[in-house]
Amino acid sequence: MHKIAFALILGAVVSLSATSSYRITHTYTLGGDGRWDYIVPDPPNHRLFIARQDRIMVVDEDSGKLLSEISGIHGAHGTALAHAAGRGFATSGNDGTVVMFDLKTFRVLGRIPAAEDADAIIYDAPSNRIFTFNGDAHSSTVIDPRAGTRITNIPLGGKPEYGASAGDGRVYANLTDTSEVVEIDAKRAAVTRRWSTAPCKQPVAMAIDTAHHRLFSGCRSGVMAVSDYEAGKVAATVPIGVGVDGAGFDPDSGNAFASNADGRLTVIHQDAPDRYHVVENLQTPEGARNMGLDPANHRVYIVSAKFGPPPAGSTGRVRAPVLPGTFSLMVIERSPGGN
């Protein structure tokens, strides 16, 4: 075979493999009204908790079946799971509270005061505490999951978005208005450090690699900032899509992910703790800006819907309405032999 022709064929094969390492394998129509926010996997029970404006949808990961809905939430954002206590916690952003529910029956057990714009929420196992990230209040509410009571509110000095537990007594959160990462001592319930995410601006989504002590901050400025959280500084940046709101890291593949509203899931490979490259930008539906990564089965879960035209006579930045019955869950898996 001619050398030039062989090179062209080889290049095409490499290009094909580089653009098809992940694919959407299943799409499940869930329907229902309302917009959505964070998707939180529950690996031991093969479930997903999906925030839907005034409720949390509980969905079977394997079948896409709607198992239950947790109601009574006013502005649903995030869900945290405290398995040892048998309880889940969902932020109710419009009234600044957290709804506590039973993880087996999904029955609402109570409502805990947090702060204005309670948004993301995570569970930290070493301290056995729940941490909310309250955007407009610039704070984090600390909750005892067994007692179902608020312990304290921690001032953060900026507007938090998503966060992560390092599993060693430290909790991290992005501050989107100051473009910083803040470190919290979970037991002391106090801020211990902060650092800039520059050149990344408006960090929102967060994921963590605890083996290499790296944080992944997805930024609205179109990059992902990778921080060395031992050194407290940004170690690398990688380009991502527009309108990021979700991130994940899979230790098995060494791949980080950023889900973007522009209809791209950016897949980034960790070549070394401080060296990364974009593997691909998988096409996803427009509006699929949230994601959940199940580290047990290595699947990425995204959601979106079809949208109608903006209301007649509307001006400025107006969200297009979600068309009834079109809200769907999509499962993304790595192709055999993919990166």
C-alpha cells in the first residue's frame, strides 16, 4: 500500500477512535413538568436523585424507571445521601431550607433551616456531616444527619456553587463571584484556606481525584481548572464547552468530564496529575448541562428536554419553556477499547 494512503487511513482510524470513546447508549423519557438541576448517583442502590424544581425524582439507573418523587421542595437543587443514618437531604433554595427524607421509603422526615439560596449539598463521611452551599448567603450550612439539626453556618466570603469532600476531613467549594476555591475544615466547621482559580473565571462545577489530590473546577469562562489542593494552587487548565454546570472524575479511566449547556460533554484524560488533554467533545442535547457519574459502573448520566419558543413579547434573557413530556435521562458509556 502506498505510504501516503496508509497514513491517511491510519489518521482516519485514530481520528475515529478519538471521537467515539464515549456514546449515548440509552435514552429514557421521564416526562413531568419543571426545570432541573443536579443529578446525584446512589451507587449501592443503583439509583439517581434528580432535582426537578419542586421535587426530587428517584430513578432506577439500570431501567430508567421512575421509582418515586420527594415532594414539598421549593426550588430543588441538590441532594446529599447519608447512608449510615439512612437519610437523604435535599436543598429547597427558594425558602432557604433543607428537606430531610428516609432513604428507603422516601418519606419526608422534616425541614432544616439553612440560608438564602441553599443550592448544592454534599455529605462528608469523616465528619459525618452534611454541608450545603448557600449562594446568595455566601455561606455553608453544616447539618448533623442523625439528629437532623443545623450545627452552624460558615461564612465563606463569596458565592459558593458546587463542592466536594476529600475524604480526609477537608471539604472544598467553588466561589463563583470571586473565582476562588475555598477549603473547609469539616470538624471545626471553619475556612482554612482559599486560592484563585485564575485564569478560570466563575467556577461552578466541581469533581475530585483524591488519589492525586486534584480538584476539577468547571468554569463558565470555558475552561476547567485543575487545582493541586495540597499546594493550594491551579496546576493546569483545559478548554471545555460553554455553560458548564456539571463535572466528574472517573479514577478507573483517568477521565474527567464537564457537561455543558451548549450540547457538549467534554472528556478530558489525565496523562499525569498536572498534565491533561481533551479526548473528545461528545454531542449531547442542548441544555444537558448537569451530569452524574457513578464510579461503580463508570456511566455518566445527563438529562435534558425539548424546548418551546420564548413567551410572546418577552425581551432580554428569557428561558424557553420545557415542552411537556419531553424530559429525558440519557446514559453515556465508554465504548470497548475507548480512551
